[in-house]
Amino acid sequence: MAMALGSAALAAGAADPVLRVIAAVGPERLGAFGLSAEGLRQDCDRDALCAARSIVAGDARARLAQTPPPDTDRIRWARSLPSVAEVALLGDGRGLIRLERFGRKAGRELRAGLEGLAETRWDGRLLLDLRRHRGGDLGRMLRVAGHFTGAVPAALRLQGEAPQPLDIPERSWRAEVTALTLLVGPETASSAEILAALLRRHAGARVLGARTAGKDYLHRIVPIVQGWQLYLPAETVAVPGETLAGGLLPDGPLPPGVAP
Amino acid sequence: MFDLPTLFRSTRVISPVALAGAIALSAGAAGAASFEDSGRYIFVPNRASADVAVIDSRTDSLVTRIQVGNVPHQVVIADRVGKMVASNTDDNTVSIVDLAAPERAKTLMLDVEPEHMELGPDGITLAVGNIGAGTVSLLSLHTDREIARIDGLFEPHNLTFSPDGSLLYVANLGADHISVIDVAEAALISEIPVVGSTPVAAAGEGAEEEYQGIINVTRTPDGRFGFAAHGEGNSLAVVDLRSFGKVKNIDLGELPWRAFSTADGRYMLVPNNGDETVSVISTSRLEVVATLPGAEDMTGVNTGWFETVAAVVSRGEDKLVLIDLIEMAPAGEIALPGTPETGVTTPDGRKLYVALSGSDQVAVVDLKTRTLVKTIDDVGEEPWGVTMAGALNYCH
């Protein structure tokens, strides 16, 4: 069956939600999930959630996520979930910031944390703790990186169907630290481990702890129906000079004075 | 009774007034309250006290508070039929109040979390987005009934009618496209892609809770173009609203909120909350003509005084950031005594009213002199917006 693609298919999705899912995934990619457009339409009729579940069943890296109920306070960004979970001054004068998310206010929270440390007897050395960071939005991660590195063209590469270099953007302020150490572990995943690789490469950071999770590919979000999103495996990420596949190897174990 | 320009009719969106039953007039109400001259009044939905404050714009004083349902989000004034409608998000209802006899009110049960509303250019058809259900309700304010319910939306946020009222464009907060509804058929007829899919790099749960799609489709007065920013991108899509095709992308600052049109339609102003700037876009050239300093957590933009000035509402810094639209340059700031939400400019462009949720006030700003001239106290608990018939109203 000849099927319209791209925006035409998306327009048709108004009448056929399954067609919308097929168009978003790309009919040519369905074979990778052991599916065909015709088969999906036959099996699922107009049930987009059924189509998404079939895709997830065909690739363990894909997942279906239920989104939280919409909430006006949430969408107004004012009450964005916190990204910085802890700011602490250690006994030897080092500062520690535990970053657990790349929320919409991550950069602002980071700056507030650094300003808070600057008001103490902080000696300028910073431990950025990523051990519980499971990753998140790629663009926000790059913006956080920019606070430590400044602009870096082609700092990473997306490889796959749409290969492209991605830059670390210039930021309006820079983190003033005398030494940067990143704490990582097996829960440090995806864009968090990419951040660690980028900062080791471009900000002279030391990476300490244990090997990271090794999730070196992106997901792309495909809204399915109200309340459900398909996370579709997409491009792999490469940081030139670093190896993400199998997990980022640290430069050494956790430093003394840091809780395991 | 009222003869308002069509331009304004199509964009008239007022804030909440949810009617949980009786209308309780405050002690301040003089005699039998009637607000038939609705163009004179400012309507302020109060989320926490579940009522709507009515302010007389001639005296800038509180006239009364009309009790509505729980967590009123937005109010619409349908002056052609002399009614006020409030969306009661927490009750899943709307309240329809006869402005000539506010004690006569109706409550309509809709779908889950009715929130944003838009009055059609006929002044009778009201579209209500049920954000929690992914549906849009179409109401007739002649009969005060829900005449259709359309599904297939993704967290429908702000709604925009075409100038002739035949089409309704729905901004999907939970997706990357604009949905188009044929109003007469009450059917979804197209979906206009705004951006490609959003890339995330996360293991397991983590990123989805802050996904922000499309807040609003802001159209030019002639209805030709729509401007839609995507909350996870750094650009604004210009959409041909007649052919349903994307014309171009315009690069903006980081994490744009939505486009706000000047009353004359010459410019679109977009607050970028990520880098705290404001992009000014020429609607004739379809390009950014200025990028100016903004502030933290910007929730709205109001223009006025012959479109010479824009006031950007900063919820994060309790102030208005002023932009001179002639010089295309910063023009100072106005500190506010409470946390601002959104504002409305009077149709003559002279005054700006801003709801201050943190201090239960409404601020009154003279846009000619660019000064705060008054605060109106005790308007209710957590005032959320301000609405005026015939004005360029907007909601969060």
C-alpha cells in the first residue's frame, strides 16, 4: 500500500491515529521492530496505543511512558522540579554540588549553588556529583556543559539515520572553579555520562568513581495519545576522544572524604 | 449593545469564573448588581477563593466578587450575549453568568480539567480545552449547552479561532503539532507539525515530566499566519493557517514561552525564559528585529499607548520589564508589590492591569507615563489573571 509520509501523513493522522504513529516512526523503520505498516493498521485499527505497544515489543530499548497529568503549575515552569539535589561544603574546603536532573532551571540552580558556596570558605575546588543522575534532555545538558566549557563546536556527534555534530553553546556566565572533579557510578547514565565525557574533554575535569551505565544512544519522544509518549531509540552519541559504549571509564576511585 | 471591532472579538479571552452554584455578591456591591456595561469592568479570577473580582475601570476600585467554582483558571466575557464564562478546572465545569442578573448562573459539567477558553468571532461559540482529557468542548452561549466534544488532542492548551470562526487551532502542550478543528463539523481535520521529535538521553524514567510542547498559536489579525513556539526548542514556527503548512522556523532565545501580538499585529514578542531575553519579530518580514533583555520567569507581554511600549510580566522578579517599541530598546522596569501573573491593557491602550497572586492585589499601570499608579487591594485570594471585554486578553 502506498502511504503518504511526512507532514502529509501527519495531517492524515488527524483522522487515523495509527497512521500518525507510523509516520512519526517512519514506515521504513518498522521492519527493525519486526512490523509493517499494513500489519500495524490491520492489527490495531485506529488504536495508537496498540501500535506503540507493538513497537515497544519489538525493541527492548524502546519504552512507553505515561506522562503525569497536566498541571498548570507544572507547565508554567515556575515550579519546575529541582535539578540540584544538594550543595555542601566539605571539611577540607571543597564544594560539592549533586546534580540529579537536567530540568528547565538546571543552569540557574547551578549558578545559585556556586554563589552559595562562594559565600562560605569554599576554596574553589568543585565536586560535581553525577552518581544518581539518570540523564535527560540533551539540549539542557549541553547548556549545563557550556557553563564549564564555554562554546565548543562539534563537541559531540550524533550517529545514525540523521548524523550531525552538536555544539556546546556559549553561555552568559561561566562557572568559576579552580579544579573540577566529577563523581560518577553505575547509575550515571545517558546524558549525564555524556556530560562527564564532555567536561573531561573540554573542561579539564577529573572523573572519579566507577564505570558509568553506558547508555550511548538517544530516544526521541513520540506523543501517542493524551498521557502516553513513546520513547523511540534513535541516534547513538559519540564524544570524540571518549568511549561511551560499555560505560565511561573513570580516572580513578572516589576521592577520600566523599560518602560512597 | 456593544460594537467591538472584529479583531478584538476573535481574540477575546478572559480569565476564570467558575460557578459552583449561587452567586454571592460582597458587601461592596451596591444594590442589584448588574454588569451589562461589561466593557467598563475588569474581571479577575481568584484561584484560591474560587470567585471573580469585578473592578470598575473608571474608578479602579473593587465593585464585587462573584463566587464561582473551584480553581477558576480563565474568564471569558461574551458581551454580545451579556455573559461571563469561567472555567472551573478543579470541578470539571464552567460557570455561565448572566451579567445583567448575576444571580442567574448555570454550571455545565464538561470533561477533565477545562482550562483555556476562546470565544469565537460570532460571540456565541465558545471553545473550551479540557486539558486533562485531551478533548475540546464547543459550547453555544445562546443555549448555554455543550454542542460538541472533540477528542484526539494532546493536553489542549490555548485555542485560536480563524477570523471567520470556521476553524479552531489547538496548541497541544503534550505534543509537537497544532491540531485543526472544523468547527461546523466538530471534527479534527488536520495536524500541523511544528518541530521534529524531541531528543532525550535518559535511562528509565526522568525526562518526561517536564516535556512542554506548544503553548499557543498566535495569529496575525488577518488570520494568515500563526506563530507557535515549542517549549523544548529554541525556535518559533511560522505556520500558514490556510494551507496548514509550515512557512519557516525563526531562531529565538532559549526555552521560548509563546508569542504575544501587538494590537496592530506588526510585531510578535516572545519571552525566552531560558536565557531571559525577549525576541521581537516583525510579522511582515518574518524575522527577529530585536532581542532585548527580559527577566526571570516571564508569563506575559502587554502592549499599549499607541503600541509604543510593551510591558513584559516577570513572575520570577516581581516586576514589569518595559520595551520601547519605537526605539526597540529597553525602557526601564516597574517594580510590583506582589507576584504578577498576567495582565490586560485597556482597549484605549492607556492602562494596564496586572493580577498579583502573591499579595491578592491588582496593579494599575499608566502606560503613557510608564508608572505604577495604584494597587487595588483584597481582590480575592490568588488572583490569576485579568480580563476585559474588547481587550487583547490572554491567559497563562
